[in-house]
Amino acid sequence: MYKLDLTKSAGRFLARLDAKPFRQVVSKILKLRENPEPHDAAQLVGSAPYRRVDSGEYRIVYRIEKDTVKIAVVGKRNDDEVYKTFQRKP
């Protein structure tokens, strides 16, 4: 089983969610611990190590590093802000 590592911005975004979307997104993140490459995951174009997966109306951007799944960004699916936030990460 993989470990999880969330960025501060991903943690803050999750903390602001209502109960139902919070459960959905956290459930998807916890499933990444068991299978970090689910069938619905896609590699980000131009950012090779990063992948994205959707959970309802939310998108989770992450990468796999040895035995850890590093969650970089969580954001709205229909909003390009998730990718703008991702691009601002060092």
C-alpha cells in the first residue's frame, strides 16, 4: 500500500468542501493508495510524471514517487483554475 502526501493547498481545498463532496474526493484519494494508476487516470500533457483523476465534479492532480502518492492539487473539474494552480507550484 502506498503512502499519501498532500500539499498545503490541496489540504486547504479539501477543508473547505462540504461534507458530501469531501467524502467523495477523500474516498478517491484513499483508493489511490491501493491502486495509484486506476483505469480512469490520465497523464498530464507536458507534465510527464503527473497524472489526473476525476471524482465527481472535482479533479485530483498527483504523481507517484517510489512508495508515495503525492497529491499536488485538488480543484473543480470544469474550472481551469486547477491547472493554473498546478503551474504555479515549484
